[in-house]
Amino acid sequence: MARTVKTDLGNIVISDEVIATIAGMAASECYGIVGMAARRLQDGLAELLGREHLGRGVQVAMKGDNVADINLYVIVGYGVRITEVARNVVQQVRYAVEQACGITVRDVSIHVQGVKVYER
């Protein structure tokens, strides 16, 4: 469902895919996040998405005209404190979406789909 903003010059339509991409970009820039994961786990394995598919790891649910709930499916790096990384991601995503789209983000949920172990 897209969000429509009416102005005196016309209408501005912001699709859920745009909101999802903005949220995915903001999340992927946070420390401890290796990347976005596909929303569905297949055989217990998380698929790490490339930068061109950042919105696929995000689910946006519009609640009314100006309020959104966002679910992020991420893969974190081994050895990071998941609670701190998640708290940082919530703040960054909320700020980025509210500033770029002018909507209120009511809830940001982080779903950790996997942990990436760095090879030496």
C-alpha cells in the first residue's frame, strides 16, 4: 500500500518499496550488521542479500495514513552485542524513514536471521 501526500501542486505517492529500501539502507550502515536477510528462512538457512536487494529484507505495514510498522530481517557479525546493535538499528531506521518520507514510525522490530562468522 502506498502513501499519498496531497499538496497544492499535486499528489506525491511513496510506495512501500521505497520505505523498505530507505530502512534497509539505514540498517545496513549500522555497526554489527553484515547484511539484510530474506524474510523467509529456508531449511533453517538465512540468505544474505546483496546491496541491490536491501528492501527484500524489510517488511513495511502502514497503519493509517501517516504511521508505519517496520520489520527488519538482518544478519549480524559474530562477537557483537546483539541488543546494542538492534537498539542502534531501531534508532537509525526510525530517524531515516521519518526524515525522508515524513511518516511516523510506530514500531521497528529486528529479526536476527543469522550470525556471520568472519574467516581469518
